[in-house]
Amino acid sequence: MTSTHKWPEQGWALLQVLLVATFSQAEEPVCRHRGDPESPQLFKSGDIMLGGILSFHSIVFISGRYYFNIFSSLLYEYSLNFRDFQFAQAMLFAIEEINNSTALLPGISLGYKIYDICGSIARSVGVALALANSNDVSSALPKEPCTKPAQVQAIIGETSSSPCMAIATVIGPLQIPLISHFATCACLSDKTKYPSFLRTIPSDYYQSRALAQLVKHFGWTWVGAIRSNNDYGNNGMATFTETAQQLGICLEYSVSFFRTDPAEKIQTIIDIIKASTSKVIVAFLSLMDMDVLIHELSQHNLTGRQWVGTEAWIFDSQTAAMDKQRILDGAIGLSIPKAHVTGFKEFMLDVRPLNLSVDRECTGHEDLTGVENSFTDMSLMPIINNVYKGVYAVAHALHKILDCKETCNKILKLDPFMHISNIRFKTKEGDEVYFNENGDPPAKYEIVNWKRRENDNVDFVTVGLYDASLPAGKQLILQDNSLIWAQNSHHVPVSVCSEKCPPGTRKVLQKGKPVCCYDCVQCAEGEISNSIDSFTCVRCHPEFWSNERRDACIKKEAVFLSYEEIMGALLTAASLFGTCMTAAVAFIFFRYRKTPIVRANNSELSFLLLFSLTLCFLCSLTFIGRPSEWSCMLRHTAFGITFVLCISCVLGKTMVVLMAFRSTLPGSNVMKWFGPAQQRLSVLGFTLIQVIICVLWLTISPPFPFKNFTKLKDKIILECALGSPVGFWAVLGYIGLLAILCFIFAFLARKLPDNFNEAKFITFSMLIFCAVWITFIPAYVSSPGKFSVAVEIFAILASSFGLLICIFVPKCYVILLKPEKNTKKNIMGKGAQTSL
């Protein structure tokens, strides 16, 4: 809770403390009564005296005048505070129970002195000193020593945090315990400043964190905050803000005010609320400050906000009754757990009017049974129970000090300060009471939700619990399905600066705004985010790729030239067609092997060439299918060797034609140096060189299957890495060298006199061969993935078909369709000799 005056009055309190300290250090250790004596409002003598400091009256200062009720046209200097009067009655009830008990402090009577400080911090300091010293003027002798024992053994009170801080500062050095029932400021747990302070209500250290967890539970990341401008509000909100930031909650605004602030400041706060985009307001306000705020908000009809409150006002029936505009409907917050003190209500209703300064005349015989007002309202029973437990804590400490059994040892020196923090007991209702090292009780709260009934009354419905003693993550227990929200809604309000970023996106903070304000940007290709509100996108493993939504990595499709796809099937068909066509030509040549056109130009080379062409067509099949170690090594080496064999045969045939016509010249004896044996050796020699190149390639750095992740972003290219590029280009270079030699020889023999000059067809076939492989190089380098393999297969098939068609189809045409030209005479032409 909070104080009723601001810091200027605390300055007076500090001054009073300094004066006390100054006089206590005077040269003469004597005590003299200064000022008017303080008289308790409630008093009863006893063997042991307890003090009480409460605020039976409140002072509200606005615009230079004191108001009894700012919502009433009547003006009073003081207002009677029934709440604190109830707390005083709880203290009296507990003392009466203890005095009537034979089990606790037998033979000892407790008395009390209860003072009304009217919510004044300065007055609280004076009353604390009055309780520590006697105010009886007749007993204040001129030379009375200052070292006499305190007049009270403990003080119960005060309701607010700021007065407790002042009181604890004064009586701490005197080692008089101060037990508060409603002062929650976490600052009071500092034992270096307030060594004698204890309380029966949890510290705001826990409440602030619980509120932050509550806000986080409902996904509210963009909230407003209003606090009382005093120790209670400022310390509590500071802890809430720190915890909220750790939980990813942002405050759109955080404003403070005190009930005595000018109307302009409260209007500024209202304007801030109107202009805000957040739908949730966390109100760390004292009860009286909340009453002022509600009155102002009602005039502006500021409904539709979801309020989150503290124990100071969330379960107060008077606050609910004042909310005529239903501004707080659906409010949720933390309250002290519900409690019951057996017999207290009857004790309250049996009370007789006191001689208090109110404008009524009382007979002393009024019956309060049928009266319904804030005095008879038992909604504050949890706080009343705290007062009750505080009195019993003192009694148990005294019981232990006096070594009470059947009777108590009255001669022992009383020092409850040393024992009260170590007591542990259970009340008659079964509540366990003890204090930790900071003088705080266990932190347990009920989560309360405002539900308005048809008769316009508000029910404070318990919808959950918060227990700080439980492990993290299990402290908050909520029944979400039973909650009512602002404007009687059954749906959880949404209060965010930016909507949640779905999976597949990442948050990019908006410049100059809190971290809760951001834009959602889709993850880049190959990256994903699979959680809501992700700050980063994670790159997929190289074998995976992001889906269209960018929220999952899917395994990349393995791409290779397969037999099942159309391109692979067409190339396979072309390869088999070429093989069959070559076999058909070989069959025709074998069938007509004795005819002149077959026998001409070394039929043995023709059959060897057809065999090598068959291998060329078939070797293209090794390029189709999933790459493996053997297929990678086989495809390039088989291609290189078979093509060299093919070109060697063509080169041999070209040289045969050229040498044959050279041998017809007078004195020429060339053919004896290039007969059939030499032709076979030349083919073998040329092929053997390629075999050696391939063996070296396979030995040093052979081709191997390789997963290429870079060429295609969303696919894996299964290909055969060359191993050694030098080996690959050496194989191609050697084939190209032989093809160029063959082209040159064929070009030289193109005009030789012969009706069927094979050199012309070889020249044309070599021209096609060279053109295909020259265009192959840039196409192969620039083609991605399986298309590079298709380009290589196409080059193999195109060059093979070029050789087959250019060299053998014309001969088959003559053999099958023009047999009359398949004669030696026709082939020899004008008499030129041809080697048969």
C-alpha cells in the first residue's frame, strides 16, 4: 500500500528523527517531554502493552481545501476510514482471544495503545516515539533517565508502505518489532535499513513478478502502466518493468500521479490513455489513488481497456461500487488469499460506538446487525486475517521468551525483537505463520477476476493461484475458460504493438520504437523459422531447402538424368536406335562382304569401325542413371577409348585412300609401307595411347560421384566429379587431335579420281564431328545439372550418327538400291586403279 502525503512531509519526518538523535546525544542523558502529549484513540491496560498505528481518518488535499469525499458535494476536513477501523477491531479481537486463552500466555494480560495518524507520515513518526516512550506528563520527571524499557513490546501497523518506512527507521535502533498487515513495498525487506520490520503480507517483490508473468501468460506484450507516485507505486512498478522487459513485454507508457496532484496532470494521463494503442493497463495504484482515477475516467467514458491490478484495489468492494461506468469490468489481478477468522464478524457487529469526531449523535445502543456499509463489509477479511496473525506472532514470541507452560515467568526480560522472526505456528484456522530472513511471509496470491452480476454488483471470482515457492514455470495456475474480460467479453483481449510473426518470417525492429514493435519479413530462400516471433531465420542444411512457407526444411530433390524422365528416355532410345542401325549396317556389309563396294578401302577397318560405333552408341548409356563409383569411372574412360578407336579406324581408312592413289604414281612404293598389318597396328597404337591416358587418370584422381549443392538452389545435382580436370581434357584433347588429323587427310584426298571416293564422305563426317565437339565445350560448361550430361550424350550420339550416316549410308544405298553400280568397273571409273 501507499502513504497519504508526499515527500515534503517525509522531509519533516526526517527532521524530527534528526532532532531526536540530537537530543539523545546531549551531555545530560535525561529525557524531557517536548510538545503536546499524544493520546491513543484506543487504549486498554495490561501486563504487556502492544502498540497500534492506523489511519482512522484520511486527509485529502485538493486545490487548497480538504475533502471528505471528492465525489460528494459535502466538504469535510477529515473522512472516517472504516477499513483501518476494521483492522483496529481485528487487533482488539486477537488480543481478547489471547487474554481469554489458557494455552497462550497464561496469566498474562495484553493491553494496547492504538493511535490514529490520519495518513500522515510526520504524525506516524511522532506516534512511534510516543509508543516507545511514555506520554504521561505526570511521570515525565525532569531527571528521568532515557534508558528505560520501551512502553510497548511491538507495534502493529501501518497500512501503507511510506509511513512504515518512517516508523521502522525510528524504532529500528530501539529494537521494537513493527509488524505490518498491508505494507508491501519490497524496499522494506532491506534489513540493513529496517532491521525490526516484519509483515504478514507478501512483498511486492513477488507481486510485481507475478503481475508480469500474468501479463505474459495472456500474450500481452504492449501495455500501459499507471502507478502511485510514492514508495509503493514507484518501487513496485520498477520491479514490474524490469521483469516485464525480461519476458519481452514493452510499456507503451508509464505514468505516475498522486491523488493530490492538480487536475491538469490527471488530465494529461487521461489524454495519454486515449491516444494509446495498447488495450491493457497495469495499475500499481493505492486504493485512494485508484478512487481518484476512476472518478476522472468515468467522466471521459474510457471503457474497453483491460485492467490488471494489485492487491491494493483489485478486491475492494468500495472501488467496485464507485465504478458506475463499468470501466473496470473484467479486471484481473492479484489478491491476498481468501481467509476467515472465526468469530470476528460477530465481534464487529457487537461493537459499541466510540467517542469519535463524527457529525452524529450515538446512544451507544445501536444494533449493527442489519447495517450494510463499509464497516460491516467483510470483503477485507484477508487483510483482517493479516492483522490477526501479526498479533498472534507477537504473542507466540512472548510466550517463548517468558518460558510459559502452565504459567509464565514474569521476571524475565522481554525482548521480542530477538525471537519474533524465528517463531512458527498455526492459527486456529490452520494457517501456518512464519517469516523468512527478510521478515516476509510466504508469497501466495489468488488471481481475481471481476464479474458483474445482473444487479450491478461485482463478484471477485478466484480464477487462479500464484505460489512463489513452486518451481519456475509452475508458479502460475489459471482457469482461462472461466474468465470474463473488458466489456463482458469472453475472448482474451489482444494488446500487441505488432501482430505475431508467423513461422516462415523473422522480426525486424522498427527504428526508434521498442522491441515489441517490428515488421515481419519473410525468410530468404533456403532459410526457415519454425516458431512464432522468431528474430532470426536458420539456414537449412545443404541437403535441404526451405518450403514455400519458409517454415520447414524439406529434403532437396536429387536431380540426375534418369531413364524414367522424357529426356533420358529419348536419349536412351536414340542410343539404342543408333546401336541397332549400326548392327543393321554391319549385317548388310557382312551379307554383301564380297561385293566391290564393301571390299574397297579395307573392309576389315569398316567392320572395326562399325564395332567401335556400336560401342560409342552404347557408352552413352553409362551417362544415364544415378551416378555411382563404377559408372563415373566407366562413362568417361569408355567414351574416350571407344571414340579414339572409332577415329583411329576412320583415320586408317582415310590414309588408305590417300596412299592408294599415291601408289599409282610412277615410282611410288607407298602401299607396301601401309598395308593391312600397318593399318591394324596404327589403330592399335592410337587406341593404346588413349588407354594409357585413361589408366593414369583413374590411378591418380579418378572421377567420383558428387552431390552438387551450389548450381541449383533447391535441388541436389548428382553428378560425376572429374577428379582430375587435366585427365578429362587430355582425353578430349587426344580425340580432338586425331579428329583434326583425320579431317586434314580426308580433305587432301577429297578430289582424287574415283567414282566412289570415300574421302569425300569422311571429310564431311569429320566436319560434322568437329563442329559437334567444338560447340559441345561451351554448352557443356554453361549447362546446369543433368543438362550438362545430356549435352555430352547428345555430342556422343550426334558425332556417332554423323560418322555412321556419312560413311556407311551411301554405301548401303548403293548395295541395296543401286546394285548395278556395285561393280568394280563402276568403282574404278575411268580406269584408275583402286586397291581392293
